[in-house]
Amino acid sequence: MLRVAIPVALAVTCTAVSLSAQQRIEFDRYTLPNGLRVILSQDHSTPIVTVSVWYNVGSADELLGRSGFAHLFEHMMFQGSEHVQKREHTNTIQRAGGTVNGTTNEDRTNYFETLPANRLNVGLWLEADRMRSLAVTTENFENQRDVVKEERRLRLDNQPYTPAIIEGTTLLFDSTTCFPYSHSVIGSMDDLDAAQVEDVQAFFDLYYAPNNATLTVVGDFEPADAKRLIDQYYGDIPRGRDAPRPECQVTYGQGAGERVWEDKLATLPGVIIAYLAPPHAHPDTRALQLLSTILGAGESSRLNRALVRDAKTAVVSVVQMSSRRGPGLFAAIAIANQGFTTDTIKAQLQEQVAKVLAEGVTEQELTKAKNSFRAQDVFGRQTTFAIAEELQHFAHFHESLDEIHTDLDGYMQVTAADIQRVAEKYLVPENSLTIIIVPATAAGAGGTY
Amino acid sequence: MKRITFGLSMALLGAAVLPLEAQYPTTPPPAAPLRRLEFPPFQLAQLNNGLELLVVENHELPVVSISLTMRAGSKYEPEGLEGLTGFVAELMTKGTESRTAEQIAETIEGVGSSLFAAPGGDFLTISTTVLTDYVPLAFDLASDILLRATFPEEEIELARTRFLSALQAEKSSPGALAARYFARELYGDHPYGRQPSEASTKAVTRESIRDFVKARLSPQGALLVVAGDIDLSRTRELAQRYLGDWRGAAPAETFPAPPRARPTDILLVHRPGSAQSNILVGNLAMRPGDPQYYAAVIANRVLGGGSDARLFKILREARGWTYGAYCRVTRPQEIGYFQANAEVRNEVTDSALVELLSQLRRIRAEAPPDSEMTAAKGYLVGSFPRQIETPSQIASQVSTTRLLGLGDDYLQTYRERLSAVSAQDAMQATRRVIHPDSAVIVVVGDGQAIYDKLASVAPVRIIDVEGNPLTADDLIVTAVALEVDAARLVARRDSFEMIAQGSPIGFQVTELSRANGTVVYTETLSIAMFGMSQETRVEMAIEPVTMGKVDQTIEFGGQKAETHLAFSEGRVTGHAESPQPTGEFKAIDIDTTVVEGAVEENAIQALLPALLLAEGASIALNVFAGSEGTTKPMTLKVTGVEEVTVPAGTFSAFRVELTGGEQPLAFFVSRDTPRRLVKIEAIGQPFSFVLVQ
């Protein structure tokens, strides 16, 4: 269940920012002897509990010729295990009134259930059963390989602009020095076709071991009950080998590139200017994220005002920024309005970025962006699921889980000068790849008419 | 202030025993005792102007959700102005007496939030969620857009353009078409059956928007729900300050009754070329507050509420006929409906419909077994707490309860009432709610492919996507002879360049030769950038135009597809492979009848110079599309004469539009003898072919 998210945060005014709003998320953490990391966080406001397991494996861990495995695994994990029949994982959760899903990105694969609080045990047990005894069979593997292909058709290939954004931007990375980010999460269908069930088993043994996973429980439960169940269900799963971590060497400012991307479903041409950005934990990330909000999030963002509302040259114009363990992307995107060419919108995107480099951003814009981050921070802690994901995020992408308490302060301290500095460092032509999206509807072969 | 704790029957969810031994269990562990659910208490108050306030306190996070719901849904739109409430909602945030659209956006986004007005069938709702500090600002903005919106003309026109293109897009969405005609069939002249049309969207004026706002957006009968980090006195103070001067009482309305049920028949919405059929089956069901609602909801879950329900398991998992099959029971303010839906492949449309109807009959006839009752209740009871996790979810639940008049204890007793439903109750409810013998059935699909199949299930009425009635005969493509001036078809070779966004990206070479009354046309197309090349050879007789053979090879993305068709004595046989937008190749075997005079799609370009072109001329032709294996009526229309400059020179040319296929095209044919095709444009696309030599 690949999630191709287009995160659009919102932002705007000159109201003063108060630093007090960040709510403290209290938690316990410990590690089982087999290496499983556990984070428990109580919230008794509603009788609900979320069980979340993050495996420290994503598409960035895949080796050349083996792309697409991480995502294939997300599917395999719903195909049954020693004590759970095929489809019974989902059905059991549904019959308890819960929800269940999994997603894969470059750096991790996550699985989660949100259940009525009295079914915490079944959520923990279902996750434990597949961690200890996933049914890696030829039949399941072949069957899910087909499902992944179908998913690729429906979710990726069948959506206009998505392949250009998802796959086009991987061209920023050189596959010889950074294979991890030079291929997309969904991977190559040829690689999947070439895979044998033994490869899949090896992948499972290496990456789906307790010492490569973090289990988080958030909601209405008693810690003693949860700990007892976790010991009972997970305690005797054997530790695995330590997994190697992916290697990615990038050089910033290697030169400007431009590619034409044919999009068979797009009806309007588009432009993406993608800049190579630092890893999520890098000190420059916060200023870049605030800038991405100022430039490209919300109706009152610079791009929306300039291109969509004033010049009316684009139907949509936004900025997306990735949150990755390794180097990421800062991408300005515009889809042209009827009758306007990619040359026009490309020039306008470049002009907006150049303006930041030359003049920086205003205090008012910065305050507005900070307010947006502050609000999103609070809004993002309203559900047990959101809190669980937040804890996992900090456990995986930050130096320490404790940064969850101080991260927002870091954003609040960013100055307009910081923003201009990071813009000058990253948002320069020689650090970018421009993708020109050309609709190919009319060029589609066949009878054409 | 109510504080009620649920005491739900334990038997339902299994024994409350936790295993004591620390062994790994080999079956799913049983449910632990239910944890207490304290439904957040709410408090009610009323302003002097009649506005009702409802406050749900929750101080966990510094967040407040505000929603103002007014009795101003689309059911109150004057006849002929369907879609009016969409304009009202859209325009409210586009300017007030003291703020421009930009200022409204900037103000609300400046505090990290957003503000919406959303139209519904019964109600129109303004809502936002903000940090506690910004509650006064949210009230200020919400009251400003409610009381002082200016509805600027230019923003009305922008909205109109958007709504018209959305209506246009709806015509190509089988799901949207099915929903539109289902509502019309079910509700007739009742406002739930009326839908925005092109005409009604064009009829909306600033005047009509203002009249509606004045008449319907009134505090009497409106409900302001505020949930989160706030209390009643603060809410009352803010509401009084910002909404205290709001005045008015909307008149009560009576609506025409929906049509009476009649024996089941099928409305077929003919959508030529549709690869699948969208089926909707249903009938009018319940009003809010119906005591059998709980039993109906459980029965609905058993029948088609999810991927572990009967419709999904049978139609999708067991038969593989469909991508999904579900059903639902709606509960609006007026009478609601039951509806089952499935999207199926053309060839199994009848089987799927028959199976669906038989499942509707079965659930009326047999009480569901315990296993299904347990699963359905487990889901519905267990999922309830997830729907009241955040202040805005709570606000929405409480608001719905209040506006539909479901009673103050509705939410508090919801889980218990569901739990108390027996299998017998569930079956009894389906007898009231599901009526397979007097159902409305709407099927959107290719009438040519599915009419006969549907006619074997129930009587069929047919309409086109615009709603115009058709007869079964209209589905049959009638023969038209294509008149040509054979003398104009001369042997020649032309080269074209393919242009995208102003840059050349490929080429096309065509060659035509004649011998013994037979015309052979070959076409080579190559677009290196897309890794695509295509070779086509068409053989046909010219007097009269009769197709002979078509052979085509396409290489695309490293794959190769071949098409070979032979036309003879009113039949076409062969095999066609064509690339799809997904990158896959679709392969079909063809052995079907083809009407006299029909031309294969690849022959059109070859025949253009020989057609009887003149200003204003419109030429009907039947086009056999090898990629789909069907014949489609299309039209070539001369829309004018233009001066066209291409690398090969400047020509005075007829502009000839081809419509009826997926992509409308404009051909430019020079007027001087010999006539030549000098340019092809893909209408609405940045692509063209220009004659080089």
C-alpha cells in the first residue's frame, strides 16, 4: 500500500508566536534482550490504542538488481503467518472494530493497528506472529508480486504527474554513488520478476528481525499489562544479524540538469525544479522546511499568489520537501494553465526562487510559517495513531527520541537570515534538476484517432 | 451535564479472561474487558437571536474546533438554480466588506489553519479548527464571511468556470453519472433528486446568491458546535460578540414527495466504449430516528459493509467479477435510501446483477448466522470510539445527532443498542429497508455490449449521458456510405514533423499508392524521445470505400505490439494489441460484424484529401477502432478556412474537426489541387504534426 503523499502544509499573519503550545508527550522506552525497541505512551482520553511497528528498512536499503523488495514485503506481511491465515490479520482487526495498514518509504516500513483498548492484546499478537513466522512461500510471493504490479498501474502509472514527481526526481541521484535514493520506492518490475523466493526469505531474515524493529504502543492501556504481553509475545523471537546500512554519497552543486518527462495521463504540461536537500536531521533542514511553506504551501503562499492567482499561468503551484534519513529533495512544482507553456512557468518558478536568494523573506512571512508549524505540531497530536507515528519518527530520524520535546523550539529560533543562507546554499541552479512534464495523451500510439 | 458510562454486554465480545501463563498463544488472544468510554459531556445554550450553542469541553490539547451548521442545504435551492449553494459556500471566503480573498486566506493560514464553508443536501456548514489562542480570530473571520461576504462578480465567474468544468468532467466519470441518475430515479422531483446542470449553473447570478443568503442563512434553527479547549461561558461571550447581531428566521419549506416505488426496472446510461459497468441498486428506506435503524445498520454490514461482508466475498473474492461491491443505508434529514453498488466487467454485467439481487433476497429471507452477527457487531461497536477521538470528530457527531433530532441519549446508548440487535431483528429490518422487487437499478456502461444482457434481468430504459432517451435501435450503429472523390486521391509521399511545446520530437512519413482500384497507405511514426515507433499499412478499395487489410506494428517502451485485421463481407477478424496509458499492452481477438462503409481508424488520414470538403460541411462516418474492437460513429466537420504556415509552405486550408473519438483532432487540408494534409492538431493538447515536404 504505497503511499504517494503530496504533503501540503499550510501557513500566514504577523501574530506573535508563543512558545508554550508544544504539548509534552510522555513515554517509557526499553529494549528487550533480543534487541526489540519498545516505546509506550499512555493516553487515557478515549478507550483506543494504537500498535505501531516500524522496521528499519526501506527502499534505500535495496541493492542494485533487488529494487522493490521493501515495498513487496509490506504486501507479504498481510499474507499470513504460522497462526494467522491469509487475510485473517485484516479480518481479525476489522471484526474488532479496528483499522490496519502499512506503508513503505525510502527509509522505513511501518505497520499499524488502531483498536478499541480492550483488544490491545490481539494487535500485539498479530504483529508478533508475523514478525516471528511470516509465511514466505512461493505462492504468496508470486501472488503479491502481481498485486504490486497492479498497484503500480493504479496508484502510480494511472495518476497524472505522480510518476514524474516520484520517479523523475530520483534522477537527482547518481545510481553509482547513491543507489539508495536513485530508485523509487515501488522499484523495478524487472527486478521483482527476477527475484526468487529464497531472496525474499533472506530479506525477511535480515530486516524483519526484532533487533531491526521498534514497537510503539499509544493509548488507553496499563503499562504493566502491555509489558507483560510484549514479553510473552515477542520475548522469544530470536535476534537477527545486524543489517548493513545503505551508503549514499552525494555532492551538492554538481551542475544543473534538465530532463523531459513524458506523462501519458497528464492533460496539461508541468515543471518540477528539484534541488538536492540535506538529510532530515541536518541543522539546515528546519530553515528549508519553513521556506518551503512560505514559497509553496497554502493559498497565500508566494507561488500560489504569483502563478495561480495573479498571472493565472498555472493551475497549481506548490513546494514539496522530503523528510529522509539521507539526502533529500526540495521541489518546486507548477502545472501550467490552458494555453501556457512550460517555458513560462519554468521562468516564473526560477524567478520566485531567485527572489528569495536576492531579497530573503519578510518577518511577517516567517512568523506565519512558524505559526503553521506550531499549529500542525498540535493538530498532529490529536490521535493515538498520530502520536505513535511521531514517536517513531523521532526514534528513527533524530539523534535522540528526547528531541520530540524540543524540536519545535528549533523551528521557532530560525531567523530570516538563516532562510536566506540555506536558500543560497541549496536553491541554486547548479544544485538542481528541472523536469519538464510533457503530456503524451495525443502522442499515444495505436490508431491515435 | 451528562456523564454516562457504557456498560456493554460482555457476552458479545467474549470472556474477559487474560491468559496467566507466559506461553506464546497459538490462537488470537480473547478480548479483555471493555475499557470505560466516557462520552464527552456537552452543554447547551441559546442566544437571543435563536442561535443554539453546543459546547463539548476537552482540555487535553490547546485546540478548538468550531462548526456552524445552518438549514441552508441544496434542498432549499430554487428550481432552475441547482448548484446555487455551491456558489454560496465557495464565494463566502472570497471577499467581505473589510477583507479581500487574499486577506482571508492569509489571516487564517497565518495561524496555521484553514476555514471552509461546505454545502450539503440539508445543511451548509462553516468550520475551522484553531489553536486556543486564535479562537477570537476564528470567530471574527467566521462571522465576517457569514454576515458580510460581498460575492464579487469576478469571483463568481471564476467559480462558475470551475463548476462547469467539473460538470463536464462528471460526464466522463461513470461513478458520478451513476450517482446522478440514481438520485434522479429515486427521488424524482423531491429536491434530493435535483442536480446541478450546465443550464442551472449558468443561471446563478449575484442577485440569486444574495437572495438565498438573506433568506436561508439565519440563526433560527442554526447550530454552533464548539469543541475542545474552551468552556460554555467563553463560547457564549464570543458568540454574543460576533454573532449576537445576526438576525432572521428561514421560512419552513415543504418538499414534493418522492415517487412511489414501482416494479424493478433498469435505467441504462449508455456510455459508448465503456470497458466496465457501474451498477447501483436501491430504494428509499428510513427517516432519521427510525427505531429499526440499528438493526438495519448491522444487516447492512453483514451484507456489504466491508471486505469481510457477503457482497465483497462473493462478487469479488469468489467470482472475480468486480473491483469492489458494497452497500449502505443513508440517513439524511428527509427520507434516506438503501443502495448496493458494484463495478463489473462488461461481459459479466448480467451475472453480477443477478447475483447481487439474489443476495438482497437472501438477507431478507434468512436470519444471519451468529458468526456474521458477531463480526458485524464487533466492527460497529468497536469502531465507535475511533469516531470520537478528536474535538472536531466529537463536534461532528454531536452536531449530526442534534440536527437530525436523534435524541440526547443517542450517542451514549449507541453501542448498547447495536449490541442488543438479534439476528431476527436484523432480518426483520431488511424486509423494511431492502426491496429487490421494487428497486431502482441504474447501470452506466456501453449499451451495445450490455443491453441484451440487462434485458434478460428486468425491463430496460435507455438514456445517453446527457439524459436524452434512446431506444435499443439507437445503440446499433447504422451504415453510412462515405462519399469520396476518388480522383483526388493521388499517389504521393509526405513527411511530417511532430511538434510538442514548440519543439520537434518526432516524425511521420506517409505514402499512398494506387493500383487496380486498390489504395495502399503506409504510415511510419517515430518519437525517439518516448522510445516509440509505429508502422501501419492499410489496404482498401476506394469506389465505394471498403476496408481490406490493416497491419500495424508498434514498438513502445521496449515492448512490441502487433495488429492484423482483415475485413470481408461485413465482418472483421483478427487480433489487436494496443498500448494503454498504464504502459501495458491490451490484446484482443476480434471477430465481429462491421457495418457497410465503416473505415478503420488508421484510414482516416489517408482518405481526408478525397472527402467532399467545403465550408460548413459535416461528414458522418463510422470508425472501426481496432484497439477496442468496436465501431463508433464519428463526425468530420469543416469549421473554417485558415491560412496555415508549415515548413513546407503557406497554405489556404480547410480546418476539419474530428469528434466522437477519445481525442478530438483538427486536420488542415489544403484547398488547392492536389489536396494535401498539411497539419494535424490534437485539440486541447500541445501536440501537432506539420508538413515538411
